[in-house]
Amino acid sequence: MKMIQNKLQFLLMICLMFSGKTEVFSQGFSLIDHQVQTWVDSGYYHGANLVIGNRQKVLHRKSFGNYQPETSTYIASAGKWLASATIAVLVDEGKLSWDDKVIKWLPAFTDAKGQATLRQLFSHTANYPDYQPRGRHRDDYQTLEESVRYILPLSIEMPSDSSVKRQFKYGGLAMQVAGRMAEIANGKSWETIFQEKIAHPLQMSHTHFTPVDSVGGGHSPMLGGGAVSTVNDYAHFLQMFLNKGVYKGKRILSEKAIAEVQADQIGDAFVKMPEFPQKVRAAKHKSIYGLGLWREEIDKKGKATLISSPSWAGAYPWIDYKNGVFGFLLTHIVDGKMGKNNFNSFYASPVLAYLLRSELRNNH
């Protein structure tokens, strides 16, 4: 009982911090709808699309503001999950291993960066810089080959604590190297690999990492933050993942791949707390990240019960294994609104997972 009270208190705190009072409803999905509408009415987003579903079907879908069901937008870090699944397909096919070192595929990486594994690149534990240094061109080059050339001369960032060899540092630069490894291993461009292995089988016809353009500040071969998608497209991906790799009777990923992507990949790496799960879930565990996704909650055995891939722009995909449901908020922060009234999309969106749990309890 005390644990439940603490969770409810924490939920209330998050709501007050990021969106003012949250009125409690009891019919359908009005509670979660109201929260999204509040953000739109407050001017943080021009609009949004929301979808909720389970293993069999979509349970709820709604558009807000100027968004239409087919609206596509830049999903920033929500693309990390798509990228990890793309790599996982190549691992399933035996073309890559999560334990492949960078130097195996990119022999020019003769320094410590070359000793990092694909697993470390995708779990932010490779000690790579999180982004290009201040003052340099941001990492949105026309090709991954070009991007990697600008990563090659950068120095490894060693943990300040000399007793540990690796540290968790959230960013996207290391994933560019992982993507280039995939291109070499498969002999095709990243976009082609993604389309063939994930997008086409999942009928995600409006989801792309390229061409490079200026859609919402993204849409380039940036594995960690350059994809564009729609609410329905991403829902197909989440339903596949919730169904242990199967979509409409067709296997996309093996069960082993699904388990590996959402397993703890932090290991003995140093994590500077508080990190994202502690800030939004009051979680105290260190096993916070898998491969391209956050492990927001875990059970007593260390198995993830709530996973997600939130973005700074507001897009928030999640799977709640406790209730067998998925959800996705597709939106994009209005320029200049980040930080206004203490609003932060990255930390605000995850409240939706708790609101959905409240809805499900009320509906049953």
C-alpha cells in the first residue's frame, strides 16, 4: 500500500512540475487525452497524435491541435529504438554480432575507439563523445561514411573515476559508427537496410532516416536522432515488439533479439545519478539502458517492465509489460517553448505511461 501511495504522490509531483494540475477522469482514455490537450493548449506543441494499443489491436487513437492522423514529424531520440531493431535484424542474420569491435569493420579506428563493441556503441557505454564538440558542424552529414570521418579524430572520454573503465553517457555520436558498421557488413546504405528490414515488413511507409533535409531540424542518417515517422507507423513497430518480434503473423525479430535489446547493457559501467529513470520514475536501479532504449522500470529479477525511447522534442514511445500495452505520443516542441514554465518535453512525456495505468485501472 505504501509503495502505491508513493507512486501516486510521485505521479502528482511530475504532473505539477510539468503541466500544472491534472484533472482526474474515469471514462475511456480521457485522463491521458486531457494531459496531452493541456500541453497543446499551453502552447508547448502545435498539435499531437496519440495511439494506445495491445498485442491484438489499437485501443485508442486521437489527434490534437493541428495534427492529422497522417501527420509526419521528426521524432529525434525515439529513432534510437528503430535503429537498434535494425541492427538486431542483422545480428539475427549472422551478419553482425553485438560483440563485434569497431576495428573489425572500420580498420582506420586504431585507437581506443576501435576497441569499443557494437553493444557499447548502442548502450552509450563506449566512452565516445556524446555529440560533436561545441563549435563544430553538428552530426547531420549526407552519409554515414562522411559522418564517421569526422568522428575518427575525436578523443575517447575516460571516466573521471579511475576505478571504472566505462561510463554511461547519453548521446548519439557512437551510433553513427554502429550504423556505418552495418552498412559495410550488409553492403547497403543505412536507409536501404532500415527500409528492407524494418519499415517495409512493418508497413511503415512514412518512416525514414533520409533524405537529409530540414524537416523539424532532423531527417538525416543520424541513427540517434534523425528519423521522421507517423503515429500509425510507429504503432506497428511497438506492436511487433510487444508481440516478441512478430507482426501480423510474420516474424521480424527473433525472441532472442527482443530480449537482448531490452536487457541490461550497462553492466559495470559508471552511471552518474540521477539519470532519466530516476528523475521520471524515482527508480534507483543502475540497469537503466538496453540497446537504444531506456529501462524505466524493472522487476525484482531485473527484467524490464516498462521500456521507452523518449525524445527531447516530445515524441514518446513506450511499452508497459505489466499491462500488456504500448503507447506513442507523436509531437514536436514549439521553438522557444522548451524550459518555459519549467516545461521539458523529455521529462514531461513519460507521465503518460502512469496516466495510462490509471486509465486501465479505472476501466476495469
